[in-house]
Amino acid sequence: MKKETSRILDNTREALRGMKLGLDNFRGEDIENKQMNIGNFVRMGRCVTFYLQNLRHIEPDFDNWYNIYQKEMKSDPLLQYFIQLRNKIEKEGETSTGLSVYIGHFDSSELQNIPKPENATSFTMCEGATGASYWLIPLPNGESEKYYVKMNDSIITSIIWPNAPNIHLGEKLETNEVGELGLLYYDYLSKMFQDARKKFN
């Protein structure tokens, strides 16, 4: 393998790792930074294809190889969605997410059983950007702090892409949940990277 080819593939692998980190962090317990992690995930996904295209001036057969993927990406609704989403994030800072809430059972009297910190002034249930529920606590400096609480198990929140397409690689999708669609995008780019390593190794 040429030294420059190796360097480009190493950079691409790091971009994939950045994608995975953003996706894992989004799906984890880091409530405050969910939107930031979505943005990082989408940006790093676009970097994967950008970095791979640097092989064009090094590997003579690159275009023949890449054109197959390029054609597939242009015709695939979900992959095109992620490309356009990256552009929107860069230009407007918008991740275009929404919130899906399923409430199996909830009685307003249950609020009395939710732990309430001293001096808490208001309660928010299923916030739109994160799906989290919290008490708001005013601080001496005039700012406020969120005290997150867990609702009962019958309340299920999911961060979604409400306008995402429901077709990927010819298959109908049954979800628009961010974590699930993100995993499909990551898997596609990961397979492309593995194919590049095999082709140009």
C-alpha cells in the first residue's frame, strides 16, 4: 500500500471512529449534549466520503470503484437525507429532530412522587430537544440549573427525524428514530471503508 494511501485510509478510519463516538454518546446518558452529539455524528459521516475522495489523485482505479458507491448514494433516499442534513447543520445549526412521546399511563398526582429539589420553581416533562424531564432550580447568579428526573416506565420518549425517508437500499424502514437511522448510516459507511481497504491495500 502506498504511504499516502495508508494515511488517507487512517484518516477515514478516525472519521468513522468519530461517527461512532457521536452516536454512542447520543444513545448514552449525556442528556445535555444530545443535539451536539447528533451534529458531530452527521458531520463526521460526511468527512468519511470527503476523505476517501482524496484517493482519486493517488489510486488510478479510484473513480471506477467510487462511482458505484456514488451512484448508490445519490439514488438512496436515506443516504441523501444525511448529506442534506449535514449541509443544513453547517449552514443553520439545525439537526431537524423532533420528539415522539408514548404515554402508557400517567396521572398528574404522580408528580407529587417525583423527587423535587429545594427551591425548584418549575417542572418540564419530556422536553422537545432531549426528551428529558426536569425541575428548574434558580441559582444566586440569576441563571438556572436543570435537575433531571426519571419518569415512570410507561412514558417512552424517542428523538426522531420526522422528515426522514423510510427507504434504504431498497428496503422499507419501520423507524425514524435518530439512533436507529444513524446506525444504518454508520454501517453503510463502515462497509464502504472496509471495501476501500480491501481494494487499495
